[in-house]
Amino acid sequence: MKKNIALIWIVILLTMVSGCAEHFKKFSQKIHERKKENLVQSYLQTGNEYENKGNLAEAYKQYKLALTVSPQNQEAVKGIDRLEEELLKWAEKYYQEGMNFYNQGKYRPARRKFLTALNFWPDHSKALKMLTPRKHIKYKKYIEHIIKPGESLSKIAMIYYGDYRKFLVLAEYNNIADASLTHVGQKIRVPEIEGVPFLTEKQDIKPEEARTPDLAPLDRKIKKEEEKPVDEEIKEELEETVDEEVEEEPEETVDKVEIYRDQGVEFFNQMKYQEAITEFNKVINANPDDAISLEYLARSHFQLAKGLFEKKDYLKAKKEFEVSLQYNKNCPTCQEYIKKSEETYMEIHYKLGVAHFGKEQLIEAIMEWEVVRAIDSNYKEVANNIKKAKILLKRLEEIKKSQKAK
């Protein structure tokens, strides 16, 4: 009998334990689901904020993150669908601008535009292609040409190839970042292109096996070669050439910094100052001495502060002017606005306190004057006003208590 009772209690205890375990499991699942939902909502909210500010690339990333956590979330799906078309449009816009620069022989700005296109749409195949190192193009020979007054790369291309459009070959081959920026006396190499008539005069022809430089090394510093006199007779024995040494910067770092900087300038020009500040701060994190970004940070904070001042949000405006002053120490206008923001803010709250005091709204009056005292305790005897209001408030409370006692 006792054994049976013990067995029954064991069964009951096991049932209770298993029930508790099941209950705990369900409770844990609920907590997990709640955390998951909170995370999704956080991504969606951040995505909406970025989208409202016009930072579509960041908004798209947030919707993607939300979809990773909750693949069936319709708000995230709609957000992605909505932004994809817009992002592709912007990427194509910057790609076309890059091609315009490229076709003018302006490779550095072209490269920046292609990078910005990829910032909007990382899989933009055409922009990727323009930034991908190309296969080596072998040139059999080259001629050294010294640029004369009135000559441009287009004219030199016309002289040697009979086609001014071949100036792009000359610019790329000589690592000239901007084909329009050449100078008299500059020595360039004119390569012989297979299948294209090489209209040479009696000049020093040298053998060369080189490649058309891709856009990636355009920002590298190329060491200058020693100038050599041009022989007027064609040499029988052709000299071998040595590859130019280049100082390489980490491509990934350069690319990101340029993207951030260009995007910041773009936002600034669109008067999206908060977004511009975000991008320039990314540059400063990578390169604290970037002069362009520091200047734009000062200007962006100043413009943001002016907008806040016009909206009569004087305290926030004051803080933004102070940040602008940190980036640009020589900014008397910032100092004037800081003083004006502070005084206007105090005057408004001081008058509100006076108005409340006149209506015997003593608590409200004290609150307004406390705001003023936090900035300047000597402003219009605000400390004395608070003291008087507190004494009066205490008396009124005592009167009310005495009346209730009766």
C-alpha cells in the first residue's frame, strides 16, 4: 500500500516537473519572440527614419536586416521593393556622370562617381566593370613626345593616330588623371596601337610591353622619371624599359573614404545637412585630418544650426553652433549666434515665468525661471524671483491647510 502511494507521489511530482518544464519552455519562447519582434521593429523604425531623411541606401540596409530576422514581414518587403527602383535610378545617374567624366579623360572624378554609384547599388555591373582591373594590353613600341605650346592630348592623338578621340589612350597610358590638365614641356609616351596607323616622324622609337592602366591606381603617386634627351635618329638596338614604381594605398580604405566624402558633399549640396554630417564623420573616423571633411562638418553644423534657429529651437541651435565652432575656430558668426540663441532662449522663458506668476501659476513660473537660472543665475534677478515665488507658494499652501482644518 505504502509502495503504491509513493509511486503515485512520484508520478505526480514528475508530472508537475514536466509541466513546469513545458511552461518554462513556452515562457522562454514568448520572450524570444518578443525580443525578435522588438528587433524587427527597431530595424523598421530606423529604416523609416533614414528614408524620411532621404538616406535611401541606409534605409534599404535596415529593411534588409528586418527581413533577415523576420522573412515574412510585409513592411520590410514593401520597403525593399519601394527603394530598389529608386536606388537603381540613383546608381545609374552617378554611373552616367562617371562615364561623362571618363569620356573627357577626367579619370579621378569618374572613379569617384562610379564608387558613389556602387554605394547606392553595390551590384551595378557597369560601374563594377569600370573599377575592375583590366587585362593587360600589349603595345609593341612607344614614342616619347614633349608637349609644345598649343598642343593638347587630342591634338597629339591626331598627329600620331589621325584620330583625336584616341586622346583617352594617351591619358590612360600616361596615368594622367585629367586629360585637360597637361602643360608645355611635359613628356608623355605615345604607344603604337596594333591595327592603327602610327604616323611617326623620325623619332626615338622604343620597345614597350605595357598595359592600359585601369581606374584603380589613379590616386597613387607615381615617381617621376629622369628626363632623357630625344635622339633624332631611330636606334637599331632598342632599350628595355623598367616598370614605374608606385606607392600604393590600401584600395579598400581609399574607396570607402572617397565614397563617404563624395556622398557627404552630395547631401550638403542637397541641403540634407544631418545626412552630410553622418557621412563626413565616417571620413574623420578613418582620417581625422581630412581637411575637406572638417571644413564641410563646420559648414554642415552651421547650416543645421541656422535652420534650428529659424524654427525657434534656440537651445539645440546653440549646441550646433558650438559644434561648428569646434571645427572652425575662426568663426565670429558662430559666436554671435551662440550668444543670440542663448539670450533669446532665456528671454522667452523669463517672460513665460512672468506671465505664469501674474496668473498665480506659481509652480509653472518657478519651472520657467529655473530653466533660465540653469544657463545664467544672474539673468534679470531670476534667482530672486524664484525665491519670492517659492515663499508665496508656501504661504498659499499654509492658507489652504488652515481652511481645511476649519
